[in-house]
Amino acid sequence: MFPLRRLFSFLFLLLVYYGSRGQNKIVVFQSDFGLKDGAVSAMKGVAMDVSADLKLFDITHEIPAYDIWEAAYRLEQTVPYWPRGTVFVSVVDPGVGTSRKSVVLKTKTGQFIVTPDNGTLTLIALSQGIAEIRQIDETRNRRKNSQESYTFHGRDVYAYTGARLAAGLITFEQVGSKLPDQVVEIPYQPALKEGIKLKGTIAILDIQYGNVWTNIGKELFDQLKVSYGDILRVEIYHNQKKLYSADMPYCQTFGAVNMGQPLAYLNSLLQLSFALNQDNFSKKYSISSGSDWRVEVWKK
């Protein structure tokens, strides 16, 4: 007769095995830590201590300090290109140690985001959809002997939980209790058409070159029925203050205008963007990005 204890052990192993089949042992990190000290290395060390079989990658660790909006954008920019089962550990956490929830969100496309629920999930929840959210149970999913550390949850909770999930040492259900399918959201201007105008947010800067990227996608932009060479009126606002207003051509690529001249184009994510040919648009006109930056565009 099959001993009961062995049966339970066998069933548990089956549960872990089948529960982890959705994992691919990939963990992708992002943070606002920078690379000047050992914080990022400490998180990766915790992950490798969980399982040396993990494959560790980065989105970026150069998010401006405390900039939850940029953390949200970088997830939306990158998550769709990674395979199902990938675990993302995102740590931009100005409220570390406070009552904000530590969660794992499973997207409808099969990726997992380990992060504080502080607005970081605003965009990815909308674009990829929420399959399920669970609150991290720190009594089970926290690095051993770290209970007296209150200011480095990235290492002690998020990297540790993300690594265990990616390695298949815990199932998604073992992360913690199920939460309602909603997240803390950062208010922003969604892309929409109002009359002849398109309205949206300056979602991010193409930092290396100073180009300005909006959240106005190609499908919405096509509603203006613009052809290459047509002139657009572009107005940019910070809160309610207008900081930029000018005409520029819609072009296929930067070289379509003279050096230093402005143009509108679709970036690599097929979102409406603005640039100066071989110059820095954002620096020249003091334009930044985030939920409090708006744009209005229409065809002349």
C-alpha cells in the first residue's frame, strides 16, 4: 500500500511541477538604484542564491529617483517583447516600508510583475490586461533573517519572491492571497481624438537624443488622415501652462528636414513623436515627460 505521507509528497511535487510549467527561469530587473553602488548586485545575488539556473537581465536601473511614472512606462515599453512566464522585478519604491501593498501581477499575456502597487502597474495593467493579482505574503516569501530590514524590499522581498517564482520553487498561488483585479493608477491624459485635435501625454523622452515620445499610437494618429509632408500644429503643456507651440512637417525619417529643424514622426513603438534633426528637442525647449505633461496635435 502506498504510504499516505509519500502520496502527499508526490502530489505536492506534481503541484509545484505543473504550477511552474508557465515559468521560464527568466528574471528581468528594473529600478531607480543606478549602478554606482552594490544595490543592483545585491538583488541579483539574492536571485542567484535562490537558484543558480536563473537567467537574469535588466530593463534599466537609471530611472530617475522616485519616478514611478517612468517605471510604469518602461514596463509597458518592454514587457510585450518577452516570452510568457518571464518574471519582472520592478523596484521604484519611494514608499518603501509603508502600507503600500507588495504584489505580483500576472498579465493576460502570461508575464509576471513583482512590484509595489504604487502606480507602477498603471500602464501595463491597461495594455496587457490583468489575469490575476496576489499580495506577497512576507511570512513565507521574504529572505531569511531580513525581518528587521525595512528599507530594501527590492532585495529582501521582491528579488527573493521573483526568483522563487521564476525558478518554480513556488507557484503563483503560493505568492499570497488573491486581490481584486485593480491597481493603484497614476492619473494621466489618455490618447484620444476631440474634434480636429488629438490629445495625449508626453509619455517619455528618447533620452539619448532628446526626442519627445507621446502615447498617441498609429491607429489614432491615422484618424487625422495625414500624409508625409503635411504640416501639423503641435502644442505642449506642463500642467496647464503652454510651453511649446509650433508647426512641423510629418516625416518618415529625420533626414527629411534640414539639420536642426523640427519634425513629427512615428517612433519604433509606432507612437507619434517629435524631434529636431541631429539636435535635442527636449533640451532646446525645456520639455520633459510624465503624467503632468500633455500634448495637442492637429492637421493644418
